[in-house]
Amino acid sequence: MIHDLIQIIAAFFGSLGFAILFNIRGKDLFWTAFGGLLDWWVYVLAGIWCTGDAFRYFYAALFLGIYSEFMARRRKVPTTVYLLVGFIPLIPGSALFMTMNFAFAEEWQNCVHYGLVAINTAVAIAGGLVVSMVLVNIFFSIKRKIREQASS
């Protein structure tokens, strides 16, 4: 439990560091870093129900995509501001490092294993992002149709 809490707090500060690096200012600095915190919290929480890492990454990316779309509309900034910073905790750094480490050591079986883990993670993140974009577009098109029907 305390280990998960430390991870979530570290995700916030890691995201905050990249938000500063990307020159994000004002209240957006906090909200982008908070997106990284929430994103990793969803990842940790998904571990209760999902055994595979790919599903955990998928749900975290799905949440981040929805969060980014709504916050971008609320704060009137591009969605990519929230996505770039929020994805920082999700980057499969250990799998990428281990892939390169085993490649340089010419241990090809381990290199392929960790390379596939990194690719699997990337596909899960991309899938979650695509599904979130589709869901948000459906939501706002339904909302727009309801408004049009109410005004006519």
C-alpha cells in the first residue's frame, strides 16, 4: 500500500518535472502533473482487477485520453499539453533499457523478450488513447445533437 502511494506521488513529481521542461506555465503546470498522478493511480488501481500489464497500461491510457480531452476544453489549451506530460509515468523505460542492455550484451533471447514487452506496452497505450478519443468524440457529438434539438 505505501509502495503504491510512493509510486503515485513520484508520478506527480516526475510529470511536474517534464511539465517544467516543456515550459508549461500557470495553473496548467499543476493540472498536467496531476494528470500524470491520476494516470498512474489508474494503472495501480487496475492492478487489482487485471493481471497483465498491457491491460493496466490500456486502462491508464484510456483514462488519460479522456482526462486530457476534458481538461483541454476546460482550460482552453491543446490536448497534447496534457497528453505529453501525462504519458511520462507510462513510458516503458525499464523494458526499453533492458532491451538495449541485452542487445549490447548479445543475449538475443532476452533482448527479444523485453523488446516485445516494450512493443506490447506501446500498443496498449496507443489503443487506450484511440478508444478514449473515439469515446470523447461520441460524447461531444451526442451533446451537440441534444443542444441542437433543444434550441429548435
